[in-house]
Amino acid sequence: MTVKSPGTSPGTAVKIRYFAGARAAAGVTDEDLLLDASEPTVALVVSTIRERHGAQLGKVLAASSFLLDGVAVRDTSTRVPAGAQLDVLPPFAGG
């Protein structure tokens, strides 16, 4: 999956927000992606951000849960509509 540069041909824009350990591993709090796919899935978005940020984020993603526009994702084959927001939520320690 390639990430398109703004100003190139149409793709699917997705906002990614990182929390806790995912934020630390990604090195950013959020980012906007323009994916070269008309109907990307959550799995494709996760794969793209893993490739973009490397192994440390990859480890966090493997244990993370995701919210797509505020709704928990149970199936990563779920389609991601244009303009969606995907939240990356790593496991949190409780107390």
C-alpha cells in the first residue's frame, strides 16, 4: 500500500490518532494519510502505518484495539470510508 502525497490523484483520506504507547512508538499524536485505495480496510490502514513507522509500532499494533469513527473494530476487514478517523488504542495498565 502506498501513501499518496497531497495534490496527486484521488485516494482515501484517513485521520489516525495514537494513544499512550502507540503515540510513543509512532512519534506523533496523529497523522493524516491519503491511501492509494478506493475502499481500504482497517487491516490495510494498520499495515500502512506499520510500514511507515517501523517495528516498534508494529509490536504495539499487534496488541492494540481500534476505534473507527468512535466504534470498536472487531473485524479488521471492515471498510474505512473516506474522511474516517481511526484511533489506535494499545493495552492500558489498570490500577
